[in-house]
Amino acid sequence: MTDSEEGSEKKSGYGVALGIALGLPIGAVMGMLLFDNIGLGAGFGLAIGLCLGVALDASSKRKGSE
């Protein structure tokens, strides 16, 4: 395995972690403001953040393979 392959493997998964880390608190705040239920908002934020994180990882992998 070359050094460039090792670097690309280390970068995988950061999008999902970033999506969860940002989606959860943003969703919790939106849940408190919109639904008056922090758990419901956190769940929605987690799901949206996870989807965006997976999309970010897929996009970065596609750019890396070209």
C-alpha cells in the first residue's frame, strides 16, 4: 500500500462524524424552538446530519478516484 492510499483511507468517515456532530445539536435546538420537544428535534437532526455526512463522504471518494 502506498502513502497516498493510506492518506485516503484515513480521511474516510470524517463526513459521517461531522454530520452527526453538527446535526445533533442543531436538530436539538430546532426541536426546542419548533416542536417543543428536544428529543424529536435531535432525532431529526441526527438523521439529516447522517445523510449529509454520507453524501459528503461519497462525494469526496468520487473526487479522489477521478
